[in-house]
Amino acid sequence: MILQTCFEFMNIFVQHFLELVEHFLKFTEKRPYAQSQHIGVNYGEVADNLPPPDATARLLKSTAITKLRLYGVDAGLIRALAGTGVSLVLGVANGDIPAIAADPNAATGWLAANVLPFLPATTISVVAVGNEVLESGDAALAAALLPAMQNLRAAAGDGPAAGIKFSTVNTMAVLAQSDPPSAGAFRPEAAAQLQGILGFLSRTGAPFMVNPYPYFAYQSDPRPDTLAFCLFHPNAGRLDAGSKITYTNMFDAQVDAVKSALGRAGYGAVDIVVAETGWPTRGDPTEQGATVDNARAYVSNLVAHLRSGAGTPLMPGKPVDTYLFALYDEDLKPGPASERAFGLYHTDLTMAYDAGLTSSSPGSGGGSTATTPTTTPSKRSGWCVASAGATDAQLQTDLDYACSQVGVDCGAIQPGGACFQPNTVRAHAAYAMNQLYQAAGSHPWNCDFRQSATLTSTNPSYGSCVFTGGQ
């Protein structure tokens, strides 16, 4: 009797387990790229040729993008995104801040007009009160920022908007110092407003929102090694003497500088959200590095970095919610040519380049149109190995870089490993390069390594040494 009861219990357990597995598989079929919950995109509207809202909603649903930031409130687009699961950040215009700060009724009215009509059909996670206010040079506007945030939070109360967080967006110029990351600190002249704002964010569980742009860091230091550092390409790394951490990419360094500044201000527990980051596909002749290839490298490698779950050296295992700039090119933006060329997509819904965010096959920079998503990103077959012309010095740098990345296991090329022999830099680098290529998504640009690597359709495995890859 006892044995029969145990068997019955086990049968019930197995049946429930299989039901859970089936439910999970159905969920992942409906929500491709479930690992991309940290990836969002900005929707800029300084253009006269944007697609209609329903077309934009269909485009977003065909991608791994799960979050969208608006700089204002676009009722048509918000309604088009109802029920899609895409979470929105809405924006309060800088010009509306003084009135909202001065009158709680104005805050109530703003929510009644711009938030409440869309709940609960559309998910709204954050309201960004103003954009780059503390760096605007307008002292009166900066002084009104915290009262406006407080009034909006009070107006949300315990009603339908109770779960929405209220924050504001800053540029990296809010920092007095960002290099090295451990020395990150806020500008003294912004300290008065920041202390109150950071206290508000801490009390309400809202994030500190900031715009790190490795592209602009490269503009101020256009050396080849800086470009590699900014694009997540193999590089020697940069040692932070204060923390003894060697950084391998500019994005992590900039985010950790903000983390250090928050800690120095006494608010190290406040979460960070990257409100904007991106790379332009073209620019004026004086704008070095503004190319399709560099844009694809930066964004696709950033996406892979976020999906890996690695986080940053100061926040290991904690990926930062990141909003790419931007969904579309904006043809009416003033300034240099690059300002009009940050789009992941052209306004005819074709890709500016393939960043690995859709199910369409990797392209070379235009002409591909978003397609119905599948459960896995498309990949190229083959293996990534050292190119014939690469020097041992180049390959050693690539080897060190590849083995330091999340998802890369270089145990096989350690003494006693299956791929340790032949014990040469070229052989070990080829194994490590291929490991990183496969882990990063097997896209052609994942096998660039500053032209010291190449793709091959010939399996480089030998003996008991197995190179993953192929079909």
C-alpha cells in the first residue's frame, strides 16, 4: 500500500512538472528573447516622416525590445501599445515643470490627462520629469525639479498610478569626474538639488536615470585603442588604480562612475537606469567614427553584454535597464549630421543595421525589414579563427580579451586541457576567439577582433579538441 501511494504521488508530481514545462514553452514562444528584459529604446519625434503608431507597435513586437521611452506623451502610440507587454517611460516636458512644481492641482491635472486614461491597458513604469534639467544652466528650472516630482508622486497616491516611479534624466555632465570610475563624483554646483532628488528617489524606489555615450568619449579621444574600448572590441583594458579593476569597455566604466558618485553622495543603493545610449551611422567629416559598422558593433555588442547578465564590475550579475537611442532617425534634429542618424531603423521600417534584436537574418546595413519573431536569434554557421596575417602580439591581446568575457570557458587551453596542444598563441587564440564568437551570438561582427580573425566553414576541431559551432 505504501509503495503504491508513493508511485501515485510520483505520477502526480511528474504530470504537474510536465504541465509547467509546457506552459513555459508556450510562454517563450509568445515572448521571444525573454532574456532581453533589460533592453529598451527611445522614441524621438523630431521628424516629419515617422510611421503611424500601429506600424511602430508592430515593429516593436517583432523585436526583443520590451521597453520604450517617450520624451513626452503620444496618445496614439500609447494606445497602439496597449496589451503588447511593452513597458513605457513617459516624459514631462521641461516647460511644464514650473507649473507642476508650484501647484499640486497642476500635477493632478497632468496625470489625469497624460497617464490615467491609458491605465491599466498600457504598462507605464516611469514618468521622467524633465530631460537634462540639471545640466540646462537654468537655475530656476533646476530648483523646481524636486517639487514637481514630489507633487506628481503625491498626486499618484494610492490610485491606478500608484506603481509608477517618478525620476528625471541626466547627462554624464552631472558628474564632475568619471575617470577612473572609482573616482566618480557629482558636480558641486548640482549638489544642492541632487541631495534632495536622490533622497526622493531612495524613499520612493525610483531609479537614477543617466545618458552614458561612449561615442562622445571617443570623439574627445579618437585613438584606435579608445575606439576598441568603446565598441567592446578586444583591447588591453584600462586599470582603475583606485579599485584595482581592469575595465574592458567604456560602457561599464561610465556606468560604474555613476555608481561611485551615488555611493559617494550616500545613495549607493539607488538603482541606475541608462536612459539613452547609442552610436550614429553617419556624421559630418569632423565626426570621427560615425559609421554603420561602428554603430552595429557598439549596439550589438552592448545588447550581447546586457543579455549575458554580467552586469558591471561594481554591479556584478545585475544588468542595468538600458534604453538604446533611438528607434528611428530624426530628420529635423538640429546640430551636426550625427544627431539625425542614431536610428536602429529608418522611417520606412527597414533596419539601419542588424543589432541582433529581431529574428531577421544579420544584414550589412540596410534593406532588411522586420519579420515575425521566432524563439531564437538567427545565427551564421561556421567557426571564428585567427586570420593568417594576425601577429602573435595581436592574438595575445585577443586571447586575453576573449577569455575574460562572460560565457567564454578557456579551460580547454589550460595545461592538461583538450586543446592545450599545440601550445602556441595562434592555436589558443583561435579557440578563445571561437568561444566568444559562439557565446556572443555567432553574428559576423562577433568575429571581427580588429581584423585579426576570420570566419571559416571548415571545422578546426582536431583529436579530442572540439571547437563548438557549425550548423
